[in-house]
Amino acid sequence: MRRIALALALVVSTTVSAGAAANATQPQVHLRVDQVGYAIGEQKTAYVLAKTAIGQARFEVKDDRGRVVFTGRAGASNGQWSPAFQAVQPLDFSGLRRRGTYTIHIGQSASPPFRVDTAKELFSGLVKDTLNFFDTQRDTAHLTDKDATVYHHPVFSGDGGDVPAEPLKPWANAAKADVHGGWFDAGDFVKFTHASAYALSNMLYAQRALGAQAPAALKREGEFGLAWLDKVWDKDARNLFVQVGIGTGSEEFGFLGDHDVWRLPEADDALETGPGDPWQFIKYRPVFPAGAPGEKISPNLAGRGSAAFGLAAQLAAQRGDKAAARKWFAEGWALYTSAKTTDVGELVTAFPHAYYPEDSWQDDMEFGATELALAALKIKDLRAFHLVRDAARWAHEYIASDAKDALNLYDTSALAHADLAALLPHGSLKDALIGDLRRQLDDGVTSAQGHPFRHAVDVTGFDAATRSFGFAATAKLYERLTGDRRYSSFGTSQRNFAFGNNAWGTSLMVGAGTVYPQCPQHQVSNLRGEVRGAVVNGPNGAENFEWIGIPDGANACPADGVNRFAEFDTPTARYLDDVRAWPSSEPAIDFTATALLALALTVA
């Protein structure tokens, strides 16, 4: 489902021997916690993963000097995790409100350390870490992208819909484009406007939420992403470029794709290649437009791209830069009004579409109209009324559709609903928007009730980490909009899952916690060293790991080849921290941007 890019190393077990603690007669169990920590006033839950239920076993929370500061009893089992682990039991220590670093103990078993502190102290540093990942993803190589050749949409076939079926065909007029810059999408070096616009929108949304608390790096990274979006969108020609590079190569047609080569990005600039050579498209990367200049643009792209421009206009207006605010509003308006909203057909996301099989677009159009409306109000542009009316139309259509989801790369409705509802007076539409936010969260709560770790996302499918952070962000958006804290504990528990409170006992963000991805399928990380802040996919369906293999040129990781998480897998779900394992260990900008937003909203 996702692009094939590439990452795993030594991981320590999350069952730590702690000497003979109280209740030493209890069998050794695995203790799972949010390894980053818990804010002072939050619900605080850890889990016992046990081969058999341990009843109301006593647990102790100890500070970093070994002193017992809290005690409690294990709750009833939430159910079986796997044939090997018959019980998952919650440990509630919400009464612990003192700042510090702690571990949880049952018998001879101890948890990894975690902190209790203010949200600002816990998560501000992680926001900066996510920006470190985006800095690593900057494409400062590939100098030939400054004069890239424009090609017609590639044609694909095959069972996975990702096998090139025809040679690439350049436009008849040998059109060129400057598409240099921007962010690599994931562990590979392809660039997608679809994912970049989503990541940029989350980034600018977070910057607006943080206000004066926003770190300088967040502003710089937003400006970098905005500059590339401005480059790939030509408002005068009404032309949007949507992809740079091609992932899948073809032996039949004699060319390599980005996913066929493992290297650092600057190696591509040093190649000596040209037309007809298999390496041609590694150095001279094809660029693909949404369509011919002036043609209507896939509405998911037009919507999320115009939302990013609208957010940029709002931020410019807030800092008093009226010229920049008007410029970004004009860019967004031109893109928004170029959307194809009738006879839409298959949405344009990536080539092949199988990399990102999105099927909803009214959410993106609502998002674009809403952010542009907010910008128009700030610059006193009379199109604000038209845009609010449009946003209401798209919101109604989204809510009535069958393609509803929750916040992630494929659905931006939570961001749109929260801002549009705040803009509207009390009435039926505002109620409907708030109701749909509740629908997203209620669906998550219902799913979580059936999961032993109270996780809302199906771990046998893709995007577990980003969807977890999406629920955490949506809970914060709902609370900020309504003042209703009913989903606070749910949102916290989804963030907890992503930071280690899961069966495998691993954080899904590099550098966060004590057990985190060591071997991401990421070329720069594998060849150069750890990239803090990168968020990986996380656990996935067991069948998705059947055909993985180490890429040519990659450093084996883990070096000893041992899978230290295997005992926690189920017959249907796996987590593999290994450079081979793109289904679980590949990081991406959309994963990391959703985490950035959730953490920023928590800090704010």
C-alpha cells in the first residue's frame, strides 16, 4: 500500500529485571508504559502483558531513587492478546501527580522508565524532534530537478497495480519544470505533492495553535515546505506538478526506479548517465503534472494544497505581513478554484495510485475553503462569504458520503470541521460538524473497547502510528472547540500506544522513550545514522511481511538478524524493527506530521 522505501538494529527487551521487589512470588510479566510519559493531570494507565492472568496483583511505582511513591492493584484482564499471552491487565496510577521519573514494578518485573511532568515539558522537545526528521527529508541534492523534464502520467498494471506497462513519454513540447527542493516522502527519495501538502498543512496548523510558543524550527520548516508548494503550483498557467521521480523501475522498458537503488541522495548527482541508460531516471528524474496546463485538478490535491496556502496567509496576516498574506491567499484561491468537482473519477495522489489509494475529496475541499475563508477575513477580502458558503457545502457532502474516516493522510475533515465550526454561529451546521467530530471519536472509542490495549486502530492494517496520533489530535481539537473533555482519556491512550503502551513495548518514534525503532527502512538513517523524530508505520498485518528482503547496498540491521519482538506477534499482526521491513519500519512525512500536530495541540 505504501511506497517501498527502507530500516532495524538492536532493541532491548521491555521486561527489565529489577531485583526482588514486593510480591516477588508473582510470575515475571511484561510491563508496558508510555515511555515518554504522562502529563500531570492526565489519565495514567500502564498494562501488564501476562501468559496467564495475575489477578489483583499489587504494583508499585518507584521514583529514580528507588522509593515507592504509589501503589495499586492490577485491574481485570481486557482479554487475550495472543495464544502466548492470555491476559492484558490495566494498571491505573492516575493519582500520581508529582513530577519525576518513575518505573512500575510487579514482582521481579519492571517497566521502562517514564516521566510525569507538564505537557510542555514532556512534548515540546518531541515537536522539535519531528522537525529534525523534516530537516533530514529536505531534498538539497538532485540538482537536475531544477530543469526536470515533464512526462505524461505513467501507465501501470500487475496484481499490485504498480508494474510499469508502458515506457515513460515526455510531453511533445519537451516541457521543463523547476521542482528542486521539497521533502522526500519517506525512506526513498520520491517527492509527492499529495503527502507534502498534507504534512505542510499539519505543520502550519500546529504553528498557528502554538502561537508564541512555536519553535523557530517550526517556522523555518513551514517556510521551506511552502516554498516548494509555491514552486510546483503555477497559478498563472493553472498547472500543478504532483510527483518528482518514479518509484518502480522496469526491466522490460530498461529503466531503474528510485526503489531499485539504495544510496545517499547526493550520489544521484554524481552519476554519469543519459537517455537510454537504465540509470537515466535516477539522476534525471521525471516530473508528472496533475494534467495539462489549465485542466481542472483532482479535488483532493486542490483542496489540501489551497488549505496550506490559506494557513500561510493567516500566519502572514498575524505577523503583520499584509503583502505575503495577499500573495498566499491569491495562490490558494487560484488552486481552489481549479478543482475538478464533477465527474471526478479516480483521485490523483501518486503514480501508481496504489501507493496512496485515497477515495475521499470533499473533506479536502472543505479544508481548503475553510482556511481560505479565515485568511480572507484577516485581509478583509469579500470572497470570505463565498468561501464559507462553499465550505458548508463540502462539509454537508462529506458528512453524507460513504467515504468517511478519521484524521490521517487520507482524511482531513477533522481539521476542516474544527476550524469551520469555530467560524460559524450556533446552528444546525455547527451542530453537524461537532457531531461528525464526535462520530470520528466515538468510532475510535468503540474500536478501542474491543482491543486489549484499548487501541482504536486495527493493527493488522497500515498506518497504525499516524492514525493513533490522528485520534489524539482530534480529541484535542474537539476539546478546544467545545470545552468538553469526554474524549480526553481516549486521546491520551492513543498517544500512549504510539509511545510504547502496546504489546511490543516499543515507541514508534525514533528517539522517543527507551525502546524505539533502531533499524528504520530509511536510506539516510541506514547509511548515515539515527534520525530522531521519524515516525514509522508500526505494527501491520502478518501477510504484508511475506516478500520482504534486504535492499541491495543496505547495511544489515539488526546486525545479528534477530527479531526481538517476535514473541509478541499474533497470528495476524507483526511488528518487525528491521531494515527489510518496510510495512512496519519505514518512516514518512505524513506519519511524522500527524504526530507533530498531536503533540503541538497537547502542548498548546
